[in-house]
Amino acid sequence: MSQNTEAIFPHGEKASPDYFSGTTWVKSLVTANDGFNTIISNVVFEAGARNNWHTHPNGQILIVTDGVGYYQEKGKDILVIQKGDVIKIPADVIHWHGASHDSSLTHIVINPNIQKGIVQWMDRVTDEEYNRFK
Amino acid sequence: MSQNTEAIFPHGEKASPDYFSGTTWVKSLVTANDGFNTIISNVVFEAGARNNWHTHPNGQILIVTDGVGYYQEKGKDILVIQKGDVIKIPADVIHWHGASHDSSLTHIVINPNIQKGIVQWMDRVTDEEYNRFK
């Protein structure tokens, strides 16, 4: 099966440099006011971009719709993630995600059960940490 | 921005003919056992296919990733939905969705807060009802 070559969503707004390294775009799809107890956004990381180390009090689901990126849980190796992958991030696990060195990454991010909170941001992922994949 | 031309997910399993008219494929992405209190699937309707009238006790979110389809709430007109649309279906609203007459429809479906239940299936969408769009 094929699909047309346009991206599914527009880029949206630039993500905060306080929590993201490199250029990242966030398009909100479902907000806390929509009555689903769930937040959903589309996030595009340009090559080399990533978020800070962080946790989610009830976990998060990533649905990768385009490109190639990295996902790492604290104390484990960096994993390559790509279009079609679904990453189920457990509650309270310290992790980061982002684009690979040479490709952008587009994913839909889903935070369920937000009555328990959404995210706790931590330290930046340094170039040394990011480059450990190579 | 462009993305490659392959579908994001494989087709998965054929949907039950008890609740779907025409050929529909369901690929499970997140199950009730994954600990998110949320179910997520990718659904592909071939042209002309649709589900029965139904409700969700806590609503459902549709993220259309490819193609063109229809969405109708009971008593309202049939709406055209297409790639990039996000449909927020309120709790307990009787509705159906499916492909258009001439195009397949691919969407990610998200059921949050499943402790309240997932779906209540109702009558089939007849050809007469489906063809009212034309």
C-alpha cells in the first residue's frame, strides 16, 4: 500500500529550548480541555535534535510516523526507532527521544491519564551522551 | 516536508463482519494489557467499507493518516474526513466512520479511560444511509 508524499500534519510551534536541544516542532492535536484525560501532539525533530532527560508519571506512547530517531532509557543503550514503531514508555522511567544524526524523526506522542501529571523535565542530553550511539 | 511512500503500519487482521461492512483491517498497537488504560489501533477501510453505528462510553479520538473517508453523528450530515484530520468523538454519541466511495481511509483510533468500557455496537450502516452522501 502506498500513501501520498505530504506530511500528515503541519509543523506547528517551535518547542521550548529549555527542554529541547536542536530544532523541534510541536503541533497540538488533543488538549487537556478536550475531555479525554489525554494529551496528544505531533512532534518533529530535525536531524540531531532531541528532548531533555525526563519522566512521565503515567508513561507515554510514541507512534513513529516518519523518519529515524533514537530512544534511550537511563542506564541502557540508545535504541534506533523508525516509521511504524510504537514505543511504550513506562511510568517514571527516565528517558529521552529525538532524531538520529542524519534524519528527522516525526512521532505522535500520547499522554494518557493526565490527572496523574504529564512530564517532569530533567537535565539536557549532552552531545557526549547523544554521540554515544555512533 | 515529504515522507516516504510506504504505509506506516502493516494491514493487520480483518475486522469482524459482525460490526463492519466491506473490507476493513485492524492492526493493534496498544492493548488493555499495556498498562495505559488506553487502547490504540490502526484501522484501514477499503473504499466503501465502514463500521456499524456505535458509541464509546468515554469517547474516541481518530487521527487520519491517509486517504479520504466519512464520519457521521446520528441526526447530522455525513462529514468528509481526510489525512491530517483529528476527530474528537464525544462520549455516548451515536456515530459511524469509514472510507469514502472512491478512496480508502487509514486512521489511528485511540480509546482512553477504558475502565469505563470501549464500544457498544449497534445497527449496520445501510447502503441507503451510506449513499446519502452522494
